[in-house]
Amino acid sequence: MSETAIVAGPDPDGLGDALADEGFSITRIDGVVSSSLETAGIDDAAMVVLTNVGEASGIPVAKELNPEVRVVVYSEQSLPEVATRQTDLAVDPALLDVSVVAEELAAD
């Protein structure tokens, strides 16, 4: 697999590393998501993983730039209502370990 996943926000649980172990090429965004997506390669990305729901405004931007991109939120915090319709998967880290999430995302 040579698909790219953009990991946006802090990644204390290591989901980006787990996705890399599953064969994804990882690009990371540490700053403002909405203004960094193009530089991060959203046009060719298969997935955007958001770990900071404070940056949820980046979700509609990601979908506008690449309607086929899969948006995954991996956070304990609740996602704002405005972003829920464009999010493909939301997972609470307390419920599923990163290895399980990465394996499932790679299988799709």
C-alpha cells in the first residue's frame, strides 16, 4: 500500500506510527489544519486523521479540496455538530487501541 494519511494534531497515542506500520505514508500537520492541508498533500491523500477536535474546521476544507478523502477523528473529545456529517469515522482512544484502528483503516 502506498496511500497517504495526513495526521493533524498531536498524536500522543501513536496512531500515525500505527498507520505507517500498516503501509501508509504519513504526513503530519502540527499547526492550523485548514490552512495546511494543501501543503500536506490533501489532493492525493486517502485519509485525514484529526486528533484535535479544536481543529474540526479543517474537516469541511479537507472534503472540499478532496471529496474522496476519508476523515477519521481519533479523540476523547466530542466533535462539533458542524463537522459530524463530513466525518467518516470517529473513535474514542479509550475504546479502541491504535493498532486495532490502524488495522481496520488499512483493511478498507
